[in-house]
Amino acid sequence: MGNSICSSCINRNICGRESLAHCEHYDVVLTRAEVVDLLKTTREKDPNKFQTILNGIKKTYHINLAY
């Protein structure tokens, strides 16, 4: 199976590194309050994943957050 990377996938670095043949996309709309709550909870419970989630939010919503 060849290495195909979805051009619009925000996780294309992972797809390419793991040689994934298929990407799945889920459109999940979050309110501003839900995004802030997600960041707050992540920072408290798992600070190691905080920057990854923050970067994902920035790429998904095309916004620059100073959190």
C-alpha cells in the first residue's frame, strides 16, 4: 500500500511519519468557551499535551491564541 497523505490534513506530519494510507476528518465545531475550557483542563491535568492541543486549535480555527 502506498504512502498517501491528505493535503488538507492538519496531522500530515503524523500521517507521513507513520505511513498512513488513509486520513479521517471530523468536523467538530466548538464554541469559544469550550475551547478555553479544553485548554484550561488540559493545562491542569496533562501539561505535556497542552502545547500540542493549542497548536491543533490554532491550525484548525486559523487563529492565534495567546494562552
